[in-house]
Amino acid sequence: MFPLVLPLLAISTISLFIILITKQIRYGSGREVILNLFCDLKGRRHRWVTDPTLARRLLGSSSSKGIGIEHLLSFQAFRPIVSLESVNDSQWMRMKENFLTLKTHLPPLEKLAEIAENKTTQYLNSDQILLIDSPTLVKILVEIMQAWLFHGDSDPIPPALLSAIEEWRKEIAVKGRGDPNLKLFAVNWIQHKIRGNYYHVFEENWSHEEYWSLLLQPFFVSPAINLADIATTLASSEFREEFGLEGKKIDKGALEGLLLSGIRYNHPFPVLERWYPDGLKDGDQVIVDPNTHVFIPMDKIGREGGKVGEKWVAFGVGKRACGGREVAMTLCTNIFYPLMTHEKAGEKFKPWVGHAFSGRNNDQKETWRQTWFQVKLLVKILWRLVLHKE
Ligand code: HEM
């Protein structure tokens, strides 16, 4: 009898681990178990904060993301891009400063608004385009950004660039390894565009990955991923019912509030994090213990009690809040207004079609291949943490 106990225990533990990974990695208690384990292995405390007031304060009181989701998962998934969202300390300060410098050289937002609305309307009016699905939406976004950032550039978008964005989406959502050749294609593409448009801003430094990443990641890869996720929420029957959108005329002035609700409803950044090495105090009162990694589940807070939290933040708080809020809102307003109001919108706008690899699980797909990738990746990370290589 006794010799059977150990193998049975091992099989049950492995099965539980696989179930956790397959079904729970993106939500529920599974992600908590895994992320808490990362902290435990580093000898760090962990704390999940869902109270909106405290969460806002904690997002704003530290600008470090420590060794958690961004460092262990997203940073690697973005490679060879160096993701500004994922780095810490002096690298973050340096990259953030350069990002802000770059922003001062960009064309005005009014131009972005005009390009975004015209381009989207053109797709809706076209007799050749019968469907605006998720890949088409990514193409529209890339065409808009190319025209805005590169002063009216209307070169055809290479299909390999769009495929590269899908590869990044897959890897960031922990659903498989992104194709390195496609990623490299995107890197060469952005470097070519930089030479023709922004060389004067950082000159030779542009060849360094920290520099070209500042254009490729926040302006192309991340917004493409976020936009497709937001579109899927806005078009979902659940959201449309809750906000009474069926048969309702949407006013452009009220669209911004609706978009913010759409972002909070199923947030593209499911969990934010902050690292508190020295803790946080109010006088003598301890708010956060030293050596604590704080996790903030944006998706849970955004829909507390089944309702979209009106006062909850969509773009984060403090020094690490979204550095492109105004770009994001200009894009979203001028893309989604036609997509939600044009006479052809009902028949053409179907962003859930081809919406693969969402990090928020709203594509409702988990395959064994993806689970196998997740198991291998987690074992690798746990091993590195055990050996203190992180
Ligand atoms: C499309 C919708 C978008 C949403 C919902 C969104 C949301 C966010 C959120 C919540 C964060 C904060 C992460 C944190 O606090 O840990 C963030 C970071 C960031 N976002 Fe956005 N974002 C969007 C689009 C954009 C765009 C278009 C840009 C660039 C123009 C951009 C640039 C950035 C940058 C640079 C950071 C990192 C800031 C830092 O770590 O210092 N975002 N975004």
C-alpha cells in the first residue's frame, strides 16, 4: 500500500499544477498561486490589493515593479524589444526620459485624430473589405500609426510586420514562443523608418535596442494588442447589453466615457504590480510591510460587484502610469466612433473573429500545446528562482 502513496501524490500534484496552468493562469486563484510562489521563492512577501483607494495609493507610491510579472514574464516575451513597461531602476529612468524626449518630436495629436477617423471610415466604406476582424483592426492601427508618425507615409504594410505583432501577442499572453525571424523583420522595419524620419533625435543611439524599442513597442506592438482586446469588449453582447447600446445612437462627446468603461470592463493589463522593498508607512502606521510585492488585479477592481467601477483608473497612477494616455484616447475615440456608428458597422465590425492569443482569455481558447509551453516556461522560471539566478 505505502509504495503507491508517493507516486499517487506525485501524479495528483502534477495534475493539479497542469489544471491550474490550463484553466486558471489568467484569472481566478491560479494566477495568485503562481505569482505568490514566485515571491515565496525570492523570500518576499506578497499582497493582493483590491480596495480601489488603497490600490491607487500603492500604484502611485512606488515606481519599481520588482521581480514579478513584468520582469519574469513580459520582459522576456517582448524580446528583442526592451519594453519600457517592464524595466526597473536606472534602465527605466533612462528609457522614460528618452521616451518623453521622443514624444516632443511627434506630429500633433489633431493629425492623429484626422488620420485615424479617415482611415477607419475608408475601410468601412470600401466595397472590397467585407469584414473588419481582429487582424484587419491591427492592420488599420499600423497604417494609422505609420501615416501619423512618419509624416503621411502610405507604404503598404508588409504582412510579415503584422504577423510579427501576432507573434508578440502570443508570447506576451504566455501562449507560445514568438517566431524570432518575424520579430527581427519588425525590428529592421522600424529601424528603416527611424532613419528616414527621426534620426536627428537620438542619432547613432537609435541602433541600440533601448532606443528603437521606444517606437516599436509603445506605438505599434502594445496598442495593436490593446486595441484588439478593447474592440472585442466593446462589441461583446455582454457589454452592449449592460450599457444599453443596442439601437442607441452614440454621441461622440459621450464616447470617451464609454471607452474608459470598456477598458476597465476587461482590462488589457489584467494585473499591475509594485515592489515595496522598504514598505510604506503613514507616521507609525504600517500600510505595507517591508519586502512586499503588491499585486493589483485591474480586471477585478474594474468590475467590482459586477459593475464597471466608474472611479477606477484605466491608465494607472503615478510615475509608471501610461505614458501614452492622450495618444491612446485619441486613437480609440477616432477609430471606435466610426466602428460603432457607421451604417456598415453592424455588418462589418466583428473584432472577435480571428482574435487569437488574448492575454485576458477572451478568445476562450486553451490548447494542450499552449499548456505545454506554459508548463515548460514556469518550470524554467521556478528553477531560475530556486537557484537565485533572478
Ligand atoms: C490603447 C490603450 C492603452 C491602455 C489601456 C494603456 C494602459 C496602460 C497602463 C494601465 C499602464 C500602466 C502600467 C503600470 O502602472 O504598471 C501603461 C503603461 C504605459 N503605456 Fe499605455 N496604454 C495604452 C496605450 C498606450 C499608447 C498608445 C502608448 C504610447 C503612445 C502607451 C505608452 C505607455 C508607456 C510608455 C507605459 C510605461 C510607463 C512606465 O512604465 O513608465 N500606452 N499603459
